[in-house]
Amino acid sequence: MTTTPATDRDTQQLILDAEREAQMVSAGARLVITTIALFIFVVSGGITLPVAPVVLTYLLTYAAVSVISAVFSLKRFFNPSLSLLFTAVDGISLALLIGFALRITGTPLEFHAAVPGFVFAFCILILATMRYTIGPTLIAVGSFAATWTLFAALAPPSPTPPADPAFFFGTVQNAARWGFLGIAALLGLLSVIRRRKTLEAAIAAARKTANLSRYLPDRVADTVARQGMDALTTGKQQQATILFADIRSFTTLSESLPPAEIGALLSAFRALILRAVEDHEGIVDKFIGDAVMAVFGVPEERPGHESNGLRCALTIKQGLEYWNTQRATQDLPPIRATIGVHNGTVFAGAVGSARRLEYTVLGDAVNIAARLQEIAKSTASGLVVSDTVHAHSDNAAEWRALAENSIRGRAGKIPLFEYAPA
């Protein structure tokens, strides 16, 4: 059994709400169109034309469809497939209006594009494009074309004498064309306004995601973007590799430096750590003063996280060596770090209150990694790993097993290894 990710469900609901809002807007636009068209038809004297019954029937039908569409845009009645039905009614009724207008006036069907109502097809198309699926647009064109083709094939010859072609370009007809042009312009403006609102909402959502990424690691922010915040708050138990590091004798070092230089030192150290962690597909869980906790294999567990954690530790040491070379040219003391790396089962997720959440990993494996970093303080290299991490070393000869394997706060012992290259 498969489940739909929370983000997909949320997206589907947002699109459904947008479709319902589009149908409501479309229904209101239809009523405005009907009112304008009826006003133009009556004021320009169209009521005296022989096609008046057909036009009035069409306008009243269009108004009725508008009201029904508005009713079915209410949340408890809404069904997105009904938009296809309403659009099909638009296309069919317009094609019939043009066909009967030609029959009544005895005009050959080849003059269908001369009927003022033909311009109204563009209004129907604009209304269809306000939706968020291609269905209404295809239905608008298809229903109009199919109905007209069928009407032209089945309609008997008109007994009425043909009307003068100039009849289709009289005062009333031209007024209708200009009216439909104005309606199309209004619908175009309405469409632009709606698209702009959609764009502004998308930009606002993107800004929220950008703001979120400022407080969450990129990999975690990507997970939130794809799966929703529920993916974090629910959390999960998984395998991960944890790295702890801090600066040796930082308290003594900071006593001899002014606050501004301490800040610059920490910023440079953190930048070095962050770069190394991200280069090895990890995330920085937290910075605590001169200490850092990094995790590999979260939020989505990936094979090789043990190797990534180990290689990151070695990269940090190499980075510190290069940094110290630069510091030596400025007569600055070298910066040493102690690092502990361990892997095991953790709980990974967002913890905290509704007002403040923090993504982190919890479990005994985290505590062991922190203890290994403490043990590393008594070693020459300053890097200690557990046996499960050491097993993923590319060069076992660079490591030396520690005789003392006891870990503060734990009854059992874990085989430990110190980085000790020849």
C-alpha cells in the first residue's frame, strides 16, 4: 500500500482550492458579460432584429449557466470536472447561436465568421484559460468546433431569402463586436490580475522557504520543501554517523584575545568545519561556542555515511594544517582541534515547542560521539573514532587501537582507534 506524501496532498488541495476560486470568478465574469451584452444589444436596437429571439435565448441561457456555475463553486458542491461541463455548454451554445442566426437570416453558413457572436469565442477561451488545467481550454475549442461542424452538416437549407451581407456590419452588429472586444479586454485584465496574485503567492512561499533554509541545513530544508514540515516533526529512527569537534585549549586562547578577534577566529573555524561537512554530504546540527556537532546520513539515510563522516574528520585536520600555515605567516598561534566520530542508531527529527523547533538527532550514539571527542583531547592527533567507523577507513595502517576503551558514563567498552599516520 502506497501513501501520498504530505506535500503532494497539500499541493493537490491548494490546486483544488484555486480551481474552485477560478470557477467562482468565472461565474461572476459570466454574469457581468451577460449584463454588458444585454445592455449593448438593447441600447443599440438589436431587439428589433430578426435574430433577437435567438440572441435573447442565448443570453438568458448563458446567465442561467453562470448562476449554476456559481452555486457549484461553493465548497460543499464543488467538483472540478463540472468546469468541463460548463465550458462545453459555452462552446455548444455559441455555435448554435451563430448557426441559428445564419438560418434565420437565410445567410450561407460560410458567413459564420461575420456573425458578431463569433468574436465572443475569444471571451470563452479567455475564461477557460483562467483555470489551472488544460482541459477547459481544449473543451472550449473542441465543443465549439464540433458543434459547428455537426450543425453545418445537418442543418437543412433555409427557406428565408438570403440577407444582404452588409446586414452583418450594421450599427447593432458593430456595436456588438466592440462590446465583445471590450469584454475580452476586461477578461484579459482579470486573467492578468489573477496570474499576478498567483505569482505573488508563489514568491511569498519561496521567501518562506528561503527564510526556513537560513535556520535549517540545506538538506533538511529540501526535505521540508518536498515532504512538508510533518516529515520533520514526526521524525524517524535511523542509522547515522555523528562527528563532534572543538578547538583545543580554547578557553586559554580566548583569554589572550580581544572579543573581536575571538569572533573572527570562531567565524573562520566554523566556516572551515561547515565547508568540510557539506562537501561530505553531512549537515551541521549545531554550533556551541567553539564546538560543533555534525551528522551524516540524515534526514534521508544514505549508504556510505560512515565513510563520509570519517573523511570529513580527515578533511578538517587537513584544513586546519593549511589554515595554520597561513596563521604562521602572521605570527599567530596554531589552532588545534579534537574530533570524535561514531555511528549508530539515532532518532532524527524536529524537537521543541510549537513556537520553536530545532532539527537534531538524539540517542546513545550521539553521547558516545561526544565522549570520543573528549577522549581525543588526550591523544597526539586529536582524532578518535569507534570501531564501526574505523572499519570504513581507506587505510587501516594510519590508525592505532587505543588500549583504554572505557567511555565515561558507560559500563561497557567500545574498541577505539586514534588517527596515527606514520
